[in-house]
Amino acid sequence: MELRQTFDDVDDVVILYVMADNQINDKTLRFIDGLGLRDRVRFASDPGSTAIDRLGVRRENAEPMEEGVPHPVTYILDREGVVRFIDERTDFHIWLDSAFVREALTQVH
């Protein structure tokens, strides 16, 4: 949770984590609550992966349990909802360095 911790001192940053509806279960909710993420990170369910498909980030060649799951994408939007930064990845094991996000945020007014 390095990204969340990086922005603990920035009051007006909200992290929205969109998950396919089949990713949300009791185990997921325990994980979220166990790390205290509900206060700072918002989790949204995407029934039928509708938003994931509209954004074009559905994981291709997914295993059955990953059906409808997006590959990692980070968007930074300004207060008007204009996308100011996009980082799209296909490898779940390589996360975006939070220093890049912090730098991108300095460009958002």
C-alpha cells in the first residue's frame, strides 16, 4: 500500500479503486477493513465490468476467475474531471512508483 501511504499527508487526494464485481467478496472486504483502507481509498464495484470495458482496460486472455478484471491503470483527474495523467500496465507485479504519481499531481491545479 505504498501509494496510499505516500499521500496520507495530502488532504484532497482520494484514491478510487475500481474492481470487477466478481472480485468483491468477504475476503476482499476483510482485506480492505484490515488495512484501514475505507477511510482514504474508495472501492467501487463495476457490475458486469461495464466501466472497465468502456475504458478499454479489460484483461485479455484472462483465467476464468479473472474474467472482467482490468489490468492495472492509474488515472489522475483534476477537480473538473479532466484526465491529466494515465499509466497503463499489463503486468500485475510491476506497480507504478508513487514518486511518478506525486510528480504528476504537482502538474494538476
